[in-house]
Amino acid sequence: MNADEYEVDGSLRIPRVLCDENAFFRYRPHLSTREQLCWALRTETILRLAKIKGRLGVLSEKSSEDEEEDYIYSRVLKSKYLLDLYPEENNEKQPKSDTSARGHDEYDFSCKAHSQLSFVDVGIDDNFDGLTRIQIEKKKKAGKKRPYYSYNAGEEEELACGSDSDDNEGNENDKKAANRKKQTDMKRIIPPTLLHFRIVLEAYTGYNLGTRSTSASCYNSPDTSIPRSAIMGGAVVAALTSFQDEVVVQAFASCGIFTERGELIDGDIYSEKKQALIKKLHTHFLYLSQQHRSVYSKGDTDIFLQASPLTQALMNIFEGHGISDDQINLIGSYIGNSGRNSICAGDFERYAEIVMGKNGKIKAPDETLFAFAASKHASSFILGTDGEDDAWNQTNFDEVTWPRTSQFIQLDIKADLLGELFDFDQSIAACAFDGVSVRVAPRAALSLMTNANFVTPFCLEEHRNKQRVVKYSQRGFKPFLVDPYDGRQTQNVACDAVIARKPFLPRGNCRYQSGRQQTWSGEDWDEVLGTQERKMNEGEERMLCCHRLNGDRDLRGRRTKYLGDTRSLYEPGDLDQDAGGATYMHTMKLFERSPGDAIDFFSRRFRWSAEDMILVKEVDPYLRMACQKCKQDYNLIRVVMAKYPDLLKEYDLNDDILHGQFAYSSSNCSSFEPSFYSGGVFNSTHVRNRARRALKIYAMLQSQSVFELSAYVTKHGSAEGYKKRFVFHCGDYAESDLISTLRKAQRTVLQEPARPPIGLNPERFVEKCGQCQSWLVGNIYGSKDCKSCNDLPKS
């Protein structure tokens, strides 16, 4: 390489050409990891900003004559600036020569892993010279857990809704699994063929969205009214790194779908053995407690949707005739409440029908139900049990294919999948599968080759982003900070490269004193339960004193009086476990903050009459009970909200970051853990025998909705101006579906996202000038120096 091919920036040598696929491998032997990384990030910044200015019409002065012409919006992920990990070149088979399932498998089997993708001397610190290692504080050990009581087993559940990013931080199993990943044979960086990759991805997700451009594909359907989609992030990383997992390698070695010559076996037995392999790997990815667990067992699946080619063509017509963004937003407002994205609402409904309709790709096993929630631009599903059939028991769990909790993220009508891939702030997560190929950003390839995760300083400005750094660190990727424009020998980033563990707040369920559990009023936990048991032995009965009031005071009775508007979340007669129902009971004295406080709360919440109050006051305080839903509401309003201002201060949150993002999940019986992706309900670890009832999931969504409204009232003094963050489709929950949830979201005025649209959001990588609003490309992180403003004459 000639010296004039590089631009020298301090201690860095950056190639003068943009970092495309060919250049990445051509310059790789001549650059350090840091130089390659800075080069890749600088290229992405150029592409992002050019796309925002005009859908990538003009790249930059660095563009050579052979650069691709205007960016083609409908091209999905086929870009020279991404690396194709399973290139079609050198393939003997043609993708359309055989359209059968077997034909697709044979073609994908012929797509070999990129020959130049290999590990970079793993374990040598010199690879990361000049970069800043991110330090993650060790998690403090949790306090003593409350003893297990048979009468309220399973009582403690999360109270939020969200996703993979809310994984609990670290445990010994995570560390052991990550260590095994490092100790395995590191010669194979990714699965050997595209077929291997697809098998692992299907095992991870629990469903198959089809392949290639066929009518059965949910990725690139020939129907121009269907959105283009791609799976991105952790799910793709899980599949790409699967051959560093000894369990996966051994499963393929013993599966029997390959001949001794390394070809696919013939006959129907191929399909049988392939499905057996997928089921075996599926169980491996699901379970948390097995001996050889996967580091991705907590993960979920993110599916990104780009507006259909038909809608894109309509947008091109609008722009060609000079119709402004304000006018496009106005058109969208006549259709729904999602602004200009309402124009493509029909696209996503058609996609929902293909994916999760009656004959959709993703199906619920027998005796299970999907639960759905939708926010402004995303929808989520999780599988729960319907709890109505005794056949649903532990004997058949291992035979059930369990669709993994997933999110459908609807990109802005002007954004695209390429822009979204560039928007991933964690370098390792910038990976995508669009049904045809596996494409990664150059910085993601560097992460795969070094088992490291690189983020810019912008990433550490928000606590929720730090959670993702911790998550991938637990999966075996060492975290590093990189400032792509800092050319000093050792970069000196203007931010703290330490991720601290914040303390949790007391939940109010109980407290500890000298190793013993006590109520808020100081009574011993065991003494309260002992007194209750003695009174019941003397013939007295416990009574529900919350949203239900039972006339004969006997919880096993069936005469129930409903109060309030939450009855749709409960099934009549399901009062407790003894009666064969599913509603857990909780003794008020164990969770109320002061004697009689729970009665005061429930009387106000459900507008009890004078007769109701007389009835309740006649009940012995030791025998007053509340259902789980009402207990959660009490904790949220009377306990958590009282501590809410202190929590905001502790986490240095401002209104923009708080807006629609902050929620709670209970990590154990005595504390609440902040969750910035609203993570309690849509928790991927609740699978098979650990699954919740769908009815309970909806009750938890209702609790989360109550919490968010209460948080708003606490901050602003009233509910005026409040907008919901999400909706969920309840009513007859057994008939809830994704389309109904999406339509409900369109009818509801929901909160606007705090940041610019996904795919049109360069703020994670470059700053704006506060005066002229121009992008400060080339500035070291923290520098506000703007050349445009400096050149202006001073008044």
C-alpha cells in the first residue's frame, strides 16, 4: 500500500476511500483494530448524514468513480457498505433452479462462510491499543430472600412491559457460559454455511419466516404492498456466534443430516432429522437452568419493518411534486394517530396477517395464547398459557416449540433497513438477516473477529444504553469506548468509562431487622401468619377486601360482588388456589405501610359504599386479604410512587429520557429494579413450564399502565396532557390478535418517541451545533467547535 492512499490523523492512518466490503478486506492486513474501527465509523457517519440530506444522493468528496450511484430505497440490505457473510460468488447452484424447501436448503448449503472472516489473535491486548476499556462494577449481592410459602408461591412478578434489553444483570451461569464460549475451538468464527445459520436462527426464534423472494416469505414477498423486513441485533448475533458454543457444535456433529462426504442426506429422513436438530437446539436456547446453557437464553427477537415498495413509490411521488413533510404529516393525520407513518398502517396490518394471522408463520401451541402490546412505532408479543386444560403439565413441555418473545419495530416511512442497521449503537449488534443473506456493518465484523464490543461515548449518555453494554459483556464481548475522530496515541474520551451499579429502592412488601422479616409496622412476619392460622383454626375465614367483597366472608365461596372497573381482567369464581382458581391472595398486614392504609386505598379506588366499609371493618385485620392485581396497584401507588422523585434523582434522569421509557420490574421480593425498556411483562425467560397465564399478563399490563399514569401525575401535579405510551388488546383476551392491537394503537393518541425516528437518528454518533444546527462531523467527542459559526463575522 502506498502512503498517499492514507489520510494521517495524529497517530491514525485512515484510508482515503470509504469503507466498503472490498476495501475492508483489502486494507485489513495494514491497519490496526483501532484504525479499522475509526475508518468504519467515519464511513457510517458520512452515509448516515448523506441519507438524511437526500436518501444518500451525494456521498462525499471521498467517493470514487466506481461508487454506487444514488442509494436505491427499495434495495433493502443489498449495499456495498455492508459485508455479506455468505456471498453467492463461487456457488455452483442457482437460487431459483429448485423452489422446493429441499432446493432452498441445498442452495443455502452451497453458500459458504466468507473465507476472509477470521479471528484476530484473540487475547492479545495490543489489538486494542489506544482504545478505552469500559469498566463494569460488579453487582452487589442481593439481600436475604423471603422464605417460600406454599400459599402464595409465585407471588412476586415483574410489573412492567418490555423486552430483551431488560435482562437481569449477571449471574454465575452467565459467567460460566461466557467462559465456555471463550474456551471452545475459536477457528470457526461463524456457522460454516448459510443453511447452518438458518437452522440455528429458527431454533433460537422458535419460528421460520420463510426464505428468499417467494410468496411464502415474510422478508421479501413479491407482493409490493407487503413491508420489507429483517431480523437484526441479538437474535442474529446468537446464530452467528453459535459455533463457539460446544453444545451447538456437538448437536450438528451428531444430527445425521450430512453424509460422510459432507453433503446433505437424501430422502424424507432428511426433513425428520433436520426438525429433530432444530428442536434440540431450540430447547438449548430456551432454558436457563440446564448444565450447558446458552448465553442467549434471555434474549428476544427484533424484527424491523420497512414500508412496502408500493408505499415507497407513493412517497417518491409526493417528494417529486414538492409535497412537504408537514403536508405528508397532515395526510397521515386523516388516517390515524401515527403521523406520516399512518400512511403505511395498512402495510403493517397485511404483514401482521401473514406472520401472525390464522394461517400465519408464528403459531401458538395448544393450550397457549399470545399477548400483544403496541406503542407508537413498535408492537410486542409474548406467549402465555390459557390455564384451562389439565393436559398442560410438565410431561409435555420439552415437546413444545415455544415462539420466542419478539418485537416488530415499524421504521419511519422515510427510513429504511440500511439506515436502521447503521443506527445500532452496539457494534456487535449491527447484524441483519433479510431472508436472503446475512449482512453486517464493518464494525460488527470487527466485533466478531475480536470478541469485543465497541461503542462511541454517546452511547454512555443514557443509562438504558449502558444496560446493553452490560448484556453483551455477559455474552463474552469485551466492551471498549472508541472516539473515531480522536487521533491521539491514546484517546482521551470526555466521559466516564465506568458503568456503575445503582442501588435499588425498597419495595414495601416487607423489611428486614436482624435477619428477620417484619411488616412496615414492625410486626414479625411469621407471627402475623401464625396468628392468622390460629384464627382460621378457630373457625374464622379470610376475606378478600379489595376489588371483590364476598358476602359470606369465605374465600372458597362463589358469591362475589364486583366493584370498580377492573373486573374484565378476572374470571368469575377464580378466587384462590384452593378453589381451583388462579388468583393469589395476600395478607394486607404483610404489605400495607401502616395499619388500615390498604383499606383506605381500596375504599377510594373502588368507591366503597358505607355498607361496604362496615362489612370490611368487621373483618379481623389478620384475615383481610387482597388479590395479586390489587396488591400490585397498592404497591405502585402508595409505596413506589412515594419514592419516585428520589429514584429520578438517583439515576440522573431528565424529562426527555424519562418520557415513556422508565418502568419497573421486581427483581426480588424486597426491591424494585429500574427497567428502561419496560421489561417485566415481555420477559423471554418465561417459557414452557415457567410461562405465565395470558390472563395474568394482561393484568400486569394494566398495572404498568396505572404506574405510568401515576408517574406522570407525580411529576406534573395532574393528568392533564397525559398520553399513554402503549396499548394492549384485552376484552375477551382469548381472541386478542396483533391486528386488533395495531388498530387500537392507531385510534389512540400515544406518546411521541423522545428521539428522532429509528433509521434517521445519527445522534448516537455525532453532535449538532447548538447555534446553526449543522452536524459537527470530525469533532472529538465533547467539542462544540463549529467551523460554520466560527467563520461568521463577529458583531
